[in-house]
Amino acid sequence: NAGVTQTPKFQVLKTGQSMTLQCAQDMNHEYMSWYRQDPGMGLRLIHYSVGAGITDQGEVPNGYNVSRSTTEDFPLRLLSAAPSQTSVYFCASSYWSRTGELFFGEGSRLTVL
Amino acid sequence: EDQVTQSPEALRLQEGESSSLNCSYTVSGLRGLFWYRQDPGKGPEFLFTLYSAGEEKEKERLKATLTKKESFLHITAPKPEDSATYLCAVQARFNSGGSNYKLTFGKGTLLTVNP
């Protein structure tokens, strides 16, 4: 099993550009989520999904979109990148939405100039 | 608002020097407390789940304990490979009356163990 796979690992964008961070898991997990990690702050939840076709907003959803068309994939879209979105993004999954035992990907480091 | 405070922010130990990391929290309706380890450039890796005051979990040189207001991660005779950032997270209902839960993470403690 590959676990949770994120691509790309690194990306540089210009302000106003759009892009998609990819996340795939091969563990048949019901729950998937996106977090961002910034220096001096804890991980913050952006969006989450409790199953295919179901998504919901986390704590910091503005500027991001998600979709969950399959159990395996949960892409995160940046609609119009801003410097404030410079961060490390982590995708995480779990077998059940009510567990805190998450499996994290290795992260995607995004810089917005 | 749920809050998680970890202390110290950074801790430097000599190999074999035991110590503890602290995680204090304020949350409405705690469902569980979780410890993660994060290595540089990697995603967090799950270590322990604690559900109720008095509960303890152990794994190799690590032992996690829980009270009603805080959790401790005790590190006994640490080795250099224990160097990492240790994250604490609490789980509670996301929205009042809702059925979804969220994790609130602390900022972490950076542990360095020197040989």
C-alpha cells in the first residue's frame, strides 16, 4: 500500500494563478481532509469529506474548493492564489470520520509570489 | 473555542535523559486526545489515542497520560532517533449539535536528542 499520496511536492505560483493539489489514498478510507501548516501555528483544517460525493468546510475554507467523486481521490483547488496561501498542505485520511487517527501524506509545499 | 497549548516549544535533551512534554487543552465535549510525531519534511505520524482521564498508553520509550485538563508525553531514556516535533490534538464536535468531529492541533514541541 502506498498510503496517502500527494502531488506535487513543491509548487511556485504567481498571485492570481489557479492550481490543483492532488491527493489519493489506497486504503479505502471513508474520511479525507486537507490541512495547512504554517510556522508558529497548528495544523488547520481547510475542507473535509466523509465519503464520495460529500464535502464540507473546515476552519479556513476561503479561497479553496474541493470535490470527492471517488473514494480514493480528494483534490484541493486554489481558485486565485494569494501570498497568504503560501503554506505546506497536508492531505489526511482515516477509515471513519469520527476517529482522530489520521494517516497523512508527505505534504505539498506551495509558494505564492 | 477549542484550544490546545503545548509546552515547551522546544526541548533539547542528552541521550538517556528522560523528560516530559505537556499538552493542556480547553474543549467542550472532549472525544479523544491524540499524539502525533512529525519528522522534518514529512507528514505527521499517529502515535497514541487517549479517551478518558487516567488512561495511559505506551510505545517503546514513549508513554502518554491524560488528565481532565492536560496530557503528558513521557520520554524515557531517549535516543537521537526520537528527535522530532511532537504534536497534540484534541477531538470534539465540529458544530454544536452536529454529527461531525474536528481535530484541533497544538503548535507542537520540537524535541532534539543529542548523542
